[in-house]
Amino acid sequence: MAKPLEGIRVIELANFIAGPLCGTLLADMGADVVKIEPPQGDMGRATPPIRNGESVSFTALNRNKRSLVLDLKRPEAQEIMRRLAAKSDVFVEANRPGALEKMGLGAEHLKAVNPKIIYTSVSGFGQTGPDRRRAGVNLIIEAFSGPLSVTGEPGQMPVRPGVQTADVFGALFATYATLASLVGVGRTGEGRVADVSLVEASIAAAAWEAAEYLETGQVPQPMGNRHRLTAPYQLFETSDRRYVAVGTPNNMLFEKFMQVIGLEQNLSDPRFKTYAERKANETPLLALVEPAIRAMHSDKLEAELMKVGVPCAKVNNFKEVFEHPQIVARNVVSTVEHPRLGTMKVTRNPVLLDHDGPGLPRPAPMLGEHSQMILTELGYDRAAIDALASSGVTRLATPQPKMTAAE
């Protein structure tokens, strides 16, 4: 049996998160992802934590790929890219719009050598429009696209999300575009060009907020830990100074919640009878609920709410996450052997298939680890490869001794 994307070759030309995560998701499903890196490597290779000269953050985002170093400022490297594109199915890039066209590596150039190739471009603001070449990293995208305006407490400075939302949303939409295009080319033989904007991916993720504004003309405001549509649905502080998330999106769950926290006598209050009335009267409702929960221990509250089926969870730190019995039972953490880092722990792909699903056949590549192999596949002999390396067009990885995690 084969993985779903086995036999598909993907060229990835991207740095940091959005493009590389797209490449990783495709590689996990069996695609042969050739990561094109400049001589100094993906900029993500410099991000901490660094151990034994390698970025652990980089390894988390670039597993299952092969690394080919090319100095794309050189015409010889540009020719190698076109030869590689002729034998590939997908090209994923995350460069400033217009940059690759100047090198002869734009969509029209690669489609000239391979009409079936799928060309997925990921950029901050999109390939067209007055801001198409505007610089945009994750935080700037979150600020520009609206989601940052509805985070944090009312009247206070917005609080940036603790994870890289814009980059991850962009990566998921880029993967979606690529997979849909692969289905299309299989049916029609026509490759597509996909234009994925991180700004527009973030706007799409803000579905409720966007719908509220477009329908009412009212600008959504930050609500702290409260939910935009329902109540109670937020974080609560408990007697042991922990925070517990609780959601009661229907009448039945609200009734069970009120019974657990000892406020069942308030269920007959007309202000709290329906979904809409609870939201309209959220402030007086919370005046009752918050003191009741503050008197309970987080473990007791979570256990009793779980027992009656009310959605809830303590706010776990990452130590608690990875030690939780559910996460342990699902084998979320795997181990992989890295040439320099030795045995290291990594999180697996979150998708499980009944057979031949995503796996970890190889760790993130060393810089230029597969340059010689890939160039050989393209028809270059050893003398030509050595000449390309000596002239700086490519870089060949030197063998690295394996090291243990302790080292």
C-alpha cells in the first residue's frame, strides 16, 4: 500500500512557517518534497532553541523533506529549477510577489516547461493589489486583517495570540488549494495557479466577526474571555488560582452547569431562560456564576462538569498537555533520529488514517543534505555536480556524526 500522495513531487521554496508547513503537510502524506534553500539556508534554521548547531524549531516544521541548496541569483541555479519543475507536480513558493518572475521562475515560466504543474503562491497580501509587495510577517498580518482588534480586554491594548495564527491559517489554505488542484489536474490534465494571501486566510478564519460587520455595519469589539454569541462561554478562575474553560451552548448544558455549581435555583429566572436572553443578560449572570466557581477547586469543577457532559477544560500548560493520559494514549509525541540531534521528541501529524497515513520516515534535512542526490536524478553527473558546488551554485552537505540527545 502507498500513502495518499506517494509519487507526487513537490518543490518548496519558502522560509519560516507558512510555506514550509504547507510542504510538511504534503510530505507527511507521502509527497516527495524537495526543499530549495539558499546557501545560508532557510531563515528558520537560525531560530532558537539551537542545539548542536541545529534549530529544533526548524526541525519541527520541516520533517520528511529533502534539501537542495541553490543560489537562485545564478543562471545555472535557475536552469536547475526549471529542470526540476519539468519533473515535478507542485511548486509551493512564499516569496515577495514578482521576485520569482524576475528570475524566470514565475508561474508562466514553469508552466512553459510543465503545463500540468500546480503553482501555489503564499504571500502576505496576495499577488495583486496596491499592497501586493508590502512586507508582512505573522503579527503584522494579524494586525492588518482584523483578528487582533478583537483580542484582549475591552479598552485595553490587544493581546497577540500565543501561537502563529496567520502563518498557520495560510499554510492550511495553501495545502487545501494544492490538494484541490491535484484532484483537478488528475481529472482535466490542467495545472492551476493558486494565490493564497495570509491576510485573506485570517479574514476567512474570522467568520463570525466578518459576518457581524457585513450584516450590521457594527464594528466587532474585543470581549476578553467572553464569547461573541453565547453565555456563559469563557474562562473562570477557581479557588486554586487555576483557570477553567467552560462552554454552555444550549439550554440543556446550561442547566447541568448551573446544577454542578450549586445555582440551580436560578434556572427559573426569566433572564436566563434562553440562549439569546442569557447573552443579553451576561453581566448579571456572571455576577452569580463567577463567585460560585471561584469557591471550587479546578480539579473538582472539571471532573463534575465532565461527568454530566458539559464542555470544559483546565487551561493546561504544555507540560500538562504532553503528560495528559489522552495525549499519551493517542501517541501524539513520537521520536525520530536526527543526524546531529540524535533521538529527539516531536509531535506527529494530527491526522490519523486507517492505513498508510502520515508518518515520520525522515527528520528535517540538514542543509544541502540531498543536493547531490537530487541533481543526480536530474541527470547531472558527479563532475558537473562538483563544478556546481565549487562555483557556489549549490552546496553539498558534509557527513555528520550522529549525536545523542544528551550531547
